Amino acid sequence: MSAPRSLERNRAELADFLRSRRERITPQEVGLPSGGRRRTPGLRREEVAALAGVGLSWYTWLEQGREIGVSASFLENLSRTLKLDATERRHLFLLAHQRLPPEPGKTWCVVPPLVHRLMADLPLRPAYVLNLRWDVLAWNAAADKVFGFSSVPVERRNLLWLLFTAPSMRALLDPWQDQALQILSSFRRDFVRAPQDPDIGSLVRDLEKVDPDFRTWWRQQDIHGPCQGIRHFQVADIGPVVFDHTSLSIDVDRDLRLVYYAAREGQAQSRSFEQWLQTEREQAARDADVLN
């Protein structure tokens, strides 16, 4: 039986893609001598094969679009050899495996200015930005009123740390234990994506030292069901408020996400919550006018 046409097309596109990326790299870029005149620009096939750790015949067949299997580890080596960026790496995996590559996970990132503008345009909807380690990198005024991020030292401005060490967070989530267990499960899914990252590992070790609940639950290795998108908060001056919430990926390469809350429609506390935020916003504007 012949291969499906889509796979044949993928192999042809893979061959063209590999050839184009091989030809754009100079020998000097990978630490090889130029070797005098070359019939084509860039690296030779035998040079790519040697750098990627495979035989010349096998790599030649791959670049010719033949029907051969490739492992994820080889594709990672090939990505490094051909100096592919994140977008090109994903394209290579899609062509060769018909699926995206496993992402190693990163805990660093910078919040783009446009995301700050987006959150500022949501004055009645708490929103904040997390990285893979769950550091709170940015937030809007509504989120600060609910979570008090600005009052936390920068080095401890981490959602998981606050969840288990800040009395204000324990008072905010009602009931705290049920929601904390669910949130911890969500964090564990991010943790396994960056097992070698020293920052995320140190966060877990520090929490194990300071909070017995975290230490017990983390070592139990329980995985609870996926988040249902609902949070029950006891908001100061308002009382119990039910929120719908979601997490939106805003930078896949840097594991940057926007977490967005909206008080559930139809409940009296929702109207009170939004009126409270609006009053606080107007007061802040008046205070700013006085200072100016």
C-alpha cells in the first residue's frame, strides 16, 4: 500500500526545508574550516550528518524525502546543528512527526507592553500574568485589589508561594483546602515541563521547608481533576463572590500566560464587586489629579 498523499507531500517539503536550512549555514558558524571552493553554499550533507551524529547515507535519504523513521532526539540534534529557531524547530517536527515537539519549559520571560495595555483595559476584571514557575510578573489594578500583589516583596511574588504562606490568600479562597489542592495539581503539570530548571526546583524545596500542608500534598503525588474554571473568593468588604476564570497563552515560546477572572453574572455580589472596583478606580483617579 502506498503512503498517504499527505505524508508524501510532507516528506517532499521536509527535504526542501532541510536543504534550504543546510545551505544557509557557513562552515565557520559550526566551527569547521571553509575547505576552499564549494559547489553549493552552506554545509555539505556529510558535515550535517557528522554534526548531528548519524550516517551520511541515512541523512541523505532523509533529505531526499525517502520513507524513513526519525526519533525525537535526532530531530533535536538536527535542530541544533542547523541552528533552527523555535518556530523552525516546531515546523521540522510537524513535517517529520506530524506533531509538535515536546517543549522543555522555561521560567523566565518579559511581559510585552501590549499585554500591560490589555490588562489596563479590563478595569473591572482581575487579570495577571504568570510564567512557568508561577511568578506573578504583571497585573492590573483589579487584581491588585483582590490579591494584593503590590504589597508582596518581588522575590516572593509567586502565586504558589502566596497560596501556601500568605494568610490573606488562605482567607481569600473559600474553601481554601479544596481549591489549593486543585491549584497545586495545575502547578504540578507545569513543574514536570521544567524538571531541570533550578528556579522552579528551589521554589518547591523552599515550600516544603516552610509549609506542612504543601510538603504533605506534594509528596503524596496526587493528581486531581482539571480546573473547572471556577473560584470561590471571600473578597474584603464584599463577602463571597464566585468567579469564572481562564488562562490564556500569550507567548508559547516563553510560557507566558494571562489569567483572567470575571465575577459570575447574575449574582448580587458580582454587581457589588464591580461597583466596589469602580469606586476604588475613581478614587485613585482623584488622588492622582491631586498629586499632579
